[in-house]
Amino acid sequence: MAEFGEIDGNVLVAKSLAQFGVQHMFGVVGIPVTSLATRAVSLGIRFIAFHNEQSAGYAASAYGYLTSRPGVFLTVSGPGCVHGLAGLSNAAANTWPTVMISGSCNQSDSGRGDFQELDQIEAVKPFTKFSIKATHISQIPNCVAQVLHHAVSGRPGGCYLDLPSDVLHQNVSQSEAESLLIEAEKNRTKIHTENVTVEASKIEEAVSLLRRADRPLIVFGKGAAYARAEDQLKKLVETTGIPFLPTPMAKGLLPDTHRLAASAARSLAIGKCDVAVVIGARLNWLLHFGEPPKWSKDVKFVLVDVSEEEIELRKPFLGLVGDAKRVLEILNKEIKDDPFCLGSNHPWVEAICNKAKENTLKMEGQLGKDVVPFNFMTPMRIIRDAILELGGSPAPVVVSEGANTMDVGRAVLVQKEPRTRLDAGTWGTMGVGLGYCIAASVAYPDRLVVAVEGDSGFGFSAMEVETLVRYQLPVVVIVFNNGGVYGGDRRRPEEINGPHKEDPAPTSFVPNAGYHTMMEAFGGKGYLVGTPDELKSALSESFSARKPAVINVVIDPYAGAESGRLQHKN
Ligand SMILES: Cc1ncc(C[n+]2csc(CCOP(=O)(O)OP(=O)(O)O)c2C)c(N)n1
Ligand SMILES: *[C@@H]1O[C@H](CO)[C@@H](O)[C@H](O)[C@H]1NC(C)=O
Ligand SMILES: *[C@@H]1O[C@H](CO)[C@@H](O)[C@H](O)[C@H]1NC(C)=O
Ligand SMILES: *[C@@H]1O[C@H](CO)[C@@H](O)[C@H](O)[C@H]1NC(C)=O
Ligand SMILES: *[C@@H]1O[C@H](CO)[C@@H](O)[C@H](O)[C@H]1NC(C)=O
Ligand SMILES: [Mg+2]
């Protein structure tokens, strides 16, 4: 506590965060940041306290994605910061605006083995686009302004602010604090005036490529979702009649049920298209690097990306650097001057639509049967229908992780609204589930959150079910319990005869684990289900209650495939 008329570093950090628009903060408190969290709360920032910094970091990154504002999380020094690296690195992989703020040891004691000492600026380096340490209290407002700015500028990503404990305990007068805040605000206004202009000739060339293409395709990713480009995308797709393909988290930007959705004919669409406009998506492993054999070797890529480096890396036929929404606006304007549209009887559109219909019918055939003990398809169809029956807007946010569970869910669950799917993402990260659920319900308080999780995926962050109960968040977590990573113990008897034959397989967990009772332990609602009727009733009850629930769905341990759809990589 400072003298009358003085404030300490903790208060000044809290004031800076509040002044620069931070409304929510995730984290785990302890020395030296506990007071920072309580001060932030008194200034109106909602603090969501977690059990583990990994989950807090994942939450902050998803919050950044869902709101297009920096997601902020707070950790203690040393081990707290190290756990937080999970959040920062996942934010970097997904290019989501995220700020980790960590306390660090007293600067005078650094190098002498101080409590929880670590060179945190060095530790965060590989995972951040910007990091800064406040070495004196007077630097705090500007450091906060800078770190928040860098998280969202250019290509968004993870940033870091280091706050030594001695700085948090220094004092300044109220009046000096006010002038520091004003100066930092001026600095912030200065750095916010960047703008993007796309050369007119490139826009003309992009439109001309699309116009002359025989088999054009529009691909978009979560960068387009982050840029809130849905209206412009809809206009582009509907004025030109070109089929589209979203990456997994971009599902819902245009409804999965749209006539021109090519998701169910993905192999044909990417294998045969001759011009692909790729918007806010990277040509990384998820899009097979844009290379044969998945893509045709002659395909011409038009890449729209906010990052010039990304375009330099991929060397597309044509690159348009800029915010997805802005670039699409310009493209649409150019098309409007001389419109063109592939009719529904255009051979390419017809081929895609027919293939999609055929594949959808095939899948519906598998989904239609009630298989008990449950395979993946039967419960997923029941979940899909329960979500669709909720009807209307706002649609729930679907969170998903796991291998088989996530892959089947991606194909079966229907997304109709933008930014309503969060999954293991670019890095295929297990453990994001509960953090993402919490972020989604904090960012979108009017939406129900439904998590569809493999039992292994769930286990990485399962303790945060207590956090759901503590904040009474409307989150229903559905665990596909097949007794392990990809499935249960599926070894043949001869494989079990060897060293350590008493041990379970590396992929297996305790069969029939009572995950629902974890939720009950904290006063939330738990359900154990094994039949379609039991599942339907648990879903209907928990969806209408809008209270924390875990539905433990018993799945046949033999139903899944190793590594889900990534089998070839194992
Ligand atoms: C952080 C992290 N650790 C490990 C993995 C490897 N991995 C991929 S999927 C998976 C879990 C799959 O099991 P489950 O979630 O139960 O899904 P299922 O296939 O059984 O439905 C694991 C551990 C990973 N992707 N990320
Ligand atoms: C800040 O003020 C408090 C209360 O007056 C005092 O105890 C503390 O030592 C001061 N800190 C520094 C670094 O001067
Ligand atoms: C920081 O360390 C120095 C040297 O050990 C000590 O004098 C000072 O009181 C410490 N400050 C805080 C806030 O712990
Ligand atoms: C403004 O930002 C620059 C760059 O970080 C910094 O050097 C300068 O001290 C800042 N000004 C104020 C008043 O904080
Ligand atoms: C950015 O550029 C566009 C197009 O030239 C213009 O309409 C817009 O006002 C500019 N924004 C800023 C902040 O300069
Ligand atoms: Mg499993």
C-alpha cells in the first residue's frame, strides 16, 4: 500500500489495462501479481481465475480470436510463465492476438537464485512477436499500450509483458500516474494509424483470373473469420456463383448448408480447381502446402493475407496483402463493374454439387443407423440434431478436440454462424478444450457452448470444470469416452506377451472412467450415457438448463482409428 496520493506498480498496471480497453483477463495469481489481479477487478476488469496457466493462455488466445481484441492472461514468475508458454506458442501457431503478463523476480536479485527466478524475456522469445520489460514504474503505461498494440497489429500473435516485482512495488504520485497514462495514450494513437492499400492492377488481375477460370474455388480460413469478412465473402460467393471451401475453424462464415459449399466434395474441389482464391488461410499442412498430389500442379493461387511475409513464403501466382474484409470489399467493387456468375448448371459447379450430394448421402447412410454400443457416428448425429433443434440465433459455439472425435465432429456437426467453431487448430493442440469453452462463454455471453471432446483431449484440461461451476458458465462438455488416445486397449493377445505385460498400452486409460463425476464433485451436473435415448435426454436437459454439465458418453473402444484422419502421419 502506498502513501496517500501515491499508487504502486500493481495499481498502475491495472489502470493502464482498464484505460486501454481490456475488459477481461484470464490467469493464475500468486507472488507477485495477486494484487494486480484484485486491483484490475476493482477497476472493472473481469478476472477469470484458472487452475493452470496453460488453460488460461489457451482461453486468452481464443478470446483474442473471437473478439478481435487482445486476449490477456496473467501469470506468476518462473513456473507460471513456463506453463503460460503453452498459451503463447499456440497463439503464435494460430496467429491469435494474445498478451501474457507475468510477474518476474526482483531485478536486484536476478542471477542470485531468487524465488521463481527465470529470464522470462529470453524464454518467451521463440513464441512472441513482441516482448517488453518494464524496468521502472514510469514505463508501465507505455509498456502496456505497446504490448496491446503489437498483439493485434499486422499479423496478430502472442506478445509478452514482463513486470519485475520491485517495479510492481515502486510508487508514483497519482498526478504523475495520470500524466504517464495520458502520454502513453498519445503514443498509442500514433501507432494505430497504419493502413492498407492494394494496388489496383493486382485487384484487376485477380478478378480477371477468376473470370477466365474454368474451375475456380474460394478457400477461406480463420484469418477471414478474425477479420469479420463474412458479409463480403457472402457477396463474393453469391455474385460469382463460385464454390467455396472453409478450413475447419472458418466453418460457419458461410453456412455449411449453403448451395455452393464444397466441404463434402473437398478432394474434388482442391484436386481439380484451376484458380483458387485463398483468403485468410495459410497454405500449410492443413491445405497440403498447396501442392500435388492433393492440388493440381497447374493451379493458380491468389493469396489474400494480412502478412507480406506469408505471401513471400508461399510465392502464389498473385498475392494481395491486406485485411481480408478490406481486400474483399475492393474485389467485390471491381466485380460489380462487370459482373459474371457461374450458373448452377455450369459443369464445374454441377460436378461439385453432385459430388457433395453423393458424399453427404453416403454419410447420412452411416449416420442414420443407431449403433450401440456407440460408434462415433451415432452420438455425433444425435448431438448435431440437438444443436440444430435449438434453432434460431445465436447458435452455440462448438469446441472440439481429440482425434477421431474431432475428425468425425468436423464432418458431421453443422456450423451456420461465423466464429462458432474452436478446435485443436493449426498446431493440433490437445488441452485447449476447457480454456476455449471458458473464453467462448466470456466473449459471447449469450451463446451456449457445447464441447465435443475425446477423453484424452478432455483430460488435459479437465480440472477446469471447476472453473465452469465457479463462474456458472453455460457450457456443456460432451466426452467421447473410448478409454484412451484414439481408442481403448486394442492389442492382440500375442502383443501383450512381452516386457511390462502387466502395464496397460500407452494409448489406453482406465476403461469406463467416470468423467461425469468430476463435474458432480464441484456441484455441476453429470450424466453417464450409453444409449441414444439417454444421450438425447441428457442433451435436452443440459441445453435448456444452460448450466455447467459433463456428459460422459461411453463409446466402443474398438470404434476409432489410430490418429483419426491423420493415420498416414503416425
Ligand atoms: C499437446 C498434445 N499432446 C499430444 C498430442 C497427440 N495426440 C493427438 S490426438 C490425441 C488424443 C486422442 O485421443 P482422444 O482425445 O481420446 O480422441 P479419440 O481419437 O479417442 O476420439 C493425442 C494425445 C497432441 N496432439 N497434442
Ligand atoms: C511505496 O509506498 C509504501 C507505503 O508508503 C512503502 O511501504 C513502500 O516502501 C514504497 N515503495 C518503495 C519502493 O518506495
Ligand atoms: C529487491 O532486492 C533488493 C536487494 O536484495 C532489496 O533491497 C529490495 O527490498 C527488494 N525489493 C522488493 C520489492 O522485494
Ligand atoms: C512512446 O513510445 C516509444 C517507443 O516505445 C518510447 O520510446 C517512448 O518513451 C514512449 N513515450 C512515452 C511518453 O511513453
Ligand atoms: C485506409 O485507406 C482506405 C482506402 O484508401 C480509406 O478509405 C480509409 O479511410 C483509410 N483509413 C485510414 C485510417 O487512413
Ligand atoms: Mg479417446
